[in-house]
Amino acid sequence: MQLIMFGPPGAGKGTQSARLEERYGYKQLSTGDMLRELSKSGTELGNQLKEVLESGQLVSDDIMVSMIEQRIQQPDCKDGFILDGFPRTEAQTKALDTMLSKRGTTIDAVVVMEVDEDELFKRIENRAKEAGEGNARADDNAETLRKRLKVYHDETAPVLPFYVAKGVVKRIDGMAQMDDVTAAIEASLGLTGPSDERKAAPGM
Ligand code: AMP
């Protein structure tokens, strides 16, 4: 299964993607995590990325598209993948569609996590507190969240109609309890829980 987790920052995309990876083996591809890792490299590119991440703006489409194009070809994606944080612009969406068509595949579902904006501010505040001093993401604060939400509304949300037209969008109430959100996602995708084999060895 090839999925996109969609929704504003703090909606729970990462948490739910990780759960689906553990339960079904679809590889979670978090572009935010990949970029944070690269930003620590101490290289010129790393330093530039660090600045963009801290500002809450988007990294260029060219970088993002080539990162994902290389990543989905890796063997750990052969049983499926979950794009967590990609695509975020119309250009990324078109590029993804083209790269998948060339491989004779497509996106099976776009899971849209719907969460009230007040709740997003609370969650980001909690995420920063839990991570503690020095460990917190530099972009997990109310001011940057406001910018990230604006970017989400201006650049990312407009890609949804493309997937609505394909009939693959699943809207999920992201305000529910975490386990209920997972259950709702599984139901929307027709997934019925991990196989016995996977329960015995979830890291497979
Ligand atoms: P996230 O962890 O998904 O909230 O992403 C953190 C930051 O990484 C975003 O605010 C962007 O600066 C950058 N980023 C992640 N994914 C993308 C993407 N697909 N396109 C552009 N920038 C991205």
C-alpha cells in the first residue's frame, strides 16, 4: 500500500504513520525527519536547511522531489510506504504522480487528519515541553507554528482536490483518542490488524 498522511503540523501524521509501519510494515518516510538529520551534517547544505526549517518555510521542490524519488526505490519500501510530510506543494504533487506512473503504480489513499487549530497550538506546546530544553525542535513554538499553518493553507491544502478527484481521500477525525484515530484509519483503508507473523516479530 502506498499512502500519503496529510494534515497540518501537529495533526498526528508522524504518530499514526509510525503505528501503521509497525503494524503493517509500510515504510514511514518522514521528510521532516530526513531534513532534520541532514541539517545536522555541518555541511553548507545542512546549514541552509537548518535555516529554512527554523523559519517554518518550505525547502525547495527540487530537493524534496529528488529526496523522495531516491528513497522510494530502496528495498525497505517494496511492501509499501507512507509519505509523512510529502507532497506539500502542487509541484511536488505533480512530480510524485509522474514518478509513480513511470513505475506503473499510484497512491492508494490519502489519509487526511482533521484537527482544530486551537488543539494544534496545544499539541505543539506539549511536544516542545516533552522534548525538553535543548532537544526541542526549533520550529515547535507558537510563532513558527503560525507561519507553518499559513504555509499549509496557502501551499499544501490546495493539493487535496487533485486526490479528491482521484477518489482516494479518507478524512479522519484527528481530535479523537490516539487509538481510536488508528482504528479509524485502519477501517478507512480496509486494514484489519497485523498478521500473526507480524505480531510475533513487529520489526520485520
Ligand atoms: P515536519 O516535520 O513534516 O513538520 O517538517 C518540518 C519542516 O521540514 C517543514 O516546516 C519544512 O520546512 C520542511 N519540510 C518537510 N517536508 C517538506 C516538503 N515536502 N517540502 C518542503 N519542505 C518540507
